[in-house]
Amino acid sequence: MAQELGFRGDVVDYYHRYRRGYPAAVIDALVAAFALTRDDTVVDLGCGTGQLTTPIAHRVRAVVGVDPEPDMLTRARSAAAERGVGNATWMIGTDADLPALGALLGMGALGAVTVGQALHWMRPDELFPTLFPLLRTGGGVAVVTNGTPLWLQDTDWSRALRRWLEAWLDKDLGYACGTDADSQLRYREALTVSGFDVREQHVEYAADLDLEHLVGGVYSALPVDRLPPPDQRPRFAEQLRHALPPEDRFAEHIRVTMLLGTKVQHQATELTGLRGK
């Protein structure tokens, strides 16, 4: 995960307010997949402002949110406090810091590591083998993809949004940030090679967006140096409004994909044996 992604300053406010949260069914699925209890510690890697971290905290003993952006963590900490969450710890770091965290907590100490919509910034082939010894048997890694980007969906308004954004940014926006089928297959294979027993689970839900949420969602995905200056943001919204179909609300269908890699007993034994040879 890069140290400087540009997700700071005003972007943090847009990220916290307009990024999709996770339905309760997603949290239930993660808890069930790894049999998480009040005895478990979970690490949420690339946690942002805590969209996944905070709801998981209600179900386990402790959760550690890890992100390279200090502004994200400051907002996550305050948001967790507002919700009465007292068992979350926030750590500046990247996937490269997980071995040090493991040394602090101990091998086999984690019930799960979650990565929500941030894995495309990381190196899965290196990350997953590193995580394996940090997890208890029955625990695992959850790669959680909360739908596709707003501008890559199969709707008229999404296609219009993409055309307008590509003209405004002067760049192609075909990159799916790890939500595409090829990336998901690559993540699955990397988990399998690392010793995890992998299965896929889905949760689907619908959202009804207005122009404010579309603009806020776009801003949440931009590095801070690409945000329009505050005095130009009303004009940005006006131009976008004219580029979209003449509707007041925009229907969005979201399919959450969870790749659940479990550390099972026979795999843990085999890998331990291999390391001992």
C-alpha cells in the first residue's frame, strides 16, 4: 500500500460521509465465517474512516484499524467515539507493517484480517502468506468488495457519469479498483496458494442516490490535489447535473463480494511441518 495516496484533507470528509457502509448481513457473514467471538482480535487493513472497522468492533474483543493516512485515522477515531466504540485501536501503517504487528500480538493471535476495497493498493501475493501464521486456526482473511465504482455500473446514469468524468479528468476510468472478475480471481488464487481454504459469498442491496451523493462519492475517490477548489464545487455539481439523465434519483444495485480465506487445521499443520523441514 502506497504511503501517500492523497486521501487526506477535504477528501476525508467526503469519504466518511458518502462512501457506502456495509449491511448488517455482511458483518454477520464475516462473524460466521471465522466463528468470531468476544475473545477475538481483528485487524482491518486499509480501514479508511472505519466503515468496516466500527461494526466489527461490536462483535469482537478488539479491532485494529490500519491505514497510511493520518487524517483518515483521526476521523475514524472520532467517529468510533461518537458511536460509543471503545475497543478500537487506530494505527498508521500499511500491509508492510503486518509482520511487526504480528510480533507485537503474537503468532496465531488474530481471529481475522479484513480488507475492504483497499487491496488493489497492496501486494496480495506477499501479503497473504504473511498473514497466515498471524491467524488462529479457523480464523482467516476476508477480502470485501462493496460494489463497483459509481462510474462503472451498468446503468445509463453511470455511463453518463463516466463519460463526463473522463472528459473532466482527461483520463480513462476503466480501472475497477479490484472489483473486476480478473482481480477477484487473482485474489482468490493468491489466498489458495498461501494455504487458505477459500469460498465466496455475496450480499446484495439497493441504494437510491441523489446528485449530492453522486458528487460526494466522486470526491471521495479523488486524491486531494484533484478536488475542485471549494469555490468551484457548485459549478462542478451543476455541470455534472447537466451531463446526467434528467432524473432526481439514481438507482444503484450493489453486490458485495466476500472472498473468505479460512485457516483450517490440516493446512495449518502441513504448513507448520513444511517450515520445520
